[in-house]
Amino acid sequence: METTMSVNAVKIAISLPKDVIKEVEQTRHKMGLGRSQAILEAVSLWLKRKQEEALDKQYAEGYKKKPENAGEINPLFYASLSSFSKDKW
């Protein structure tokens, strides 16, 4: 994420509840961020989360179409057991 606004920045006006603005202002001051940078970081995180949710959904749909079977899982399970230490705790 860039720390400065690019030349291609577009100014927008939004309306938010007063309590949200108050919290944004307090938090950005503590972090030493300008208002635009704070909002940019928040929107960027939101977009990233939405992309991750879409990938999770795509992943789940893929498993529904072609679920794993025991023949695929068991060898991996037993191989993973060998990575644990045989020492007593």
C-alpha cells in the first residue's frame, strides 16, 4: 500500500455516522495518519477481505464438485503423523 496519494486520486464525499467518524479520527491521530490515508487503508483492507471471501467461496464450491476421498486423504494423514516427535512430553 502506498503511503502517498497518487496523481490518479479522485476526491469523494461520503456520509458516516458521527460515532464512526469520532472513532476514525481518534484512531488515525494515534497512528499519525492523515484522514485520506486512514480511509484508504480501511477500504484496502475491506477490498482484500472481500477478495479472500470470494476465494474461500470458490474453494468450497470446488470441494462440493469434487470432494476428496479416503484414498486421497489417508496417505497424507499417515505421512503427517511421522513429522511428530516420538519423544514423550
